[in-house]
Amino acid sequence: MSDESEEKCKCPPAGSPMWMATFADLMSLLMCFFVLLLSFSEMDVLKFKQLAGSMREAFGVQAQIKVEDIPKGTSIIAQEFSPGRPEPTPLNEVRQITVNNDMNTLDVRSVEGESQVEDRLQGLEELRRQQEAEAKEQAIAVAEALSAEIGEGSIEVETEGTRIIIRVKERGSFDSGSAELKFDYIPVVAKIRDLLLDIGGKVAIEGHTDNIPYNGRRFESNWDLSSARALAVAHELFADRRIRQSRFSVTGYADTRPLGPNSSAALRARNRRVEIVIQKSNPEESLERLQSRPDGDTEGEPLEPGSLF
């Protein structure tokens, strides 16, 4: 009987081993710990998408294919490929970095050189600012010389950029519907003529009317009337031989360029006028020409008098 009891004691005990309980408790605690950490964490969506994209490019992602569609192969290399759109450049540039500190880059231009074009553009901008300041100073001098006429309301003087505008109103200069300059107004035109001798630039004499149709017999329309009034002022200015007529242009605009609405008699009277517009050398046109030519080519094109080049 003793031998049988000894053999029974050598058999392993029933159930799980003793270390299994400790291991199970440890795994349960670790799982709860990581679940708790996950609940406290915040997911960065951008980084997650980047990580998911990297994993997709590295290992590939199985696509869901509908039953009725034919299975198609995919390439993870070309899946995110999008060709770039080539854009032409105005200048062919060749740049080289050297170890010489005195000359860090080598810049070769294909035509005239971008730096020279930029210098010219800056020069035109500076010229425009100077001419605007000069136009304001000259307009002040003109206003002082015509202060009496301005006080009477027959003359207006203003500036618009590089332009000086001497506005001759119909009051005191012309009778209604007439293009003959009044005799009493001739000394005023003589003053303006003396001022034009000291101011450079092109001069445009522009005639304007209101929107009431002309119903007289001498002229066919407001176009004829506005042109005839501008021409009458021009003839009086040209009476002095010192005036260089090549500077001048005479135009009639009828009622196409009013100063304001023709809704009342006073506003219509303000629109009936002759404007003497003094245009300094125009840097804006030269600036537009250069900007429309990226290569900076200005050869073969005539330049205006007083221009920068």
C-alpha cells in the first residue's frame, strides 16, 4: 500500500500551473494599462494620413472590387503620380555657384539683360514721379497767373497725373450755340498762350458740349460745334508766331466726355467747355511697352521727345 501511495504523489496536480494565475493577472493589468493610455491619447489626423500613405506605398493596400467589375491590377508606384505642367519662362538663365567669395554666382542672360530692363523700369517710375511733381508746381503757377479769371468762374485749373488741364468754360468765352470767341475773352487766351510758352510737353485742345442736340443752321451737330470751338481757341493761340504748332492737336468730343450728369441747366453749362490739356512726356506708355516685352527689346521703335531713353 505504501508503494501505491508514493506513485500517486509523483503525479502532477490537477488544473493549471501555479504561475499561470500570476501571468494572467499581469497580462490583464498590461492590457488595461495600454487601453487607458489609448483613451488618453489624441490622434493627429495629418500624421496618421502620412503614415498610412507611407505604409500603403511600402506594402500596398488591397482594393475592394465589386462583384460585377473585372479585377484589375494596380501599381503602387504610379498610384499617386501626377505629371507637372511645363510653363515657358521669358528669359533663358544659366546660373553657376562657385567657391569664389567675390563672385558667388554666374548669371548669363539671353538677350539684353534683365537687370538693365529693371533699371530702365525704375528710371521710368522715377521720371513719372518727377513729372507729376513738376506738373503740380506748374499748375500752381498757372492758377496764380489766372487767379482773376478763376475767381470769376470762367477758368478752372487742375492736374491729373502728369497732365495740366486748363478748362475754359462757356461762360464769358462763347455765346450759346456759337463758336466765335468773344472779343473780351481774347486777353485771357493771350495769358494762356504766354503760359504755354514756358511749359513743355504736348498740348491737346478739346471741345465739349452738353447732351442737348444742336438745332441751329451753322453746324450740323454737337460734333461740329465742339470741334469749331476748339479750333477757335487754337487759332487764337496760333496768332503768336512763337507758338510751335506741331505740339498741338485739336479735337471735338461733343457730349461723349461730360464732367458730370446733364440733369440740370447748371450741370449742362459746366459740361460745355474747351479744355487745354498739357501732357508732359508720357512715361506710362514707355513703361507699358517695356512690360509688354519681357526680353526688353526696344530697338526699331521710335521714342517720344523727353523720354528716358
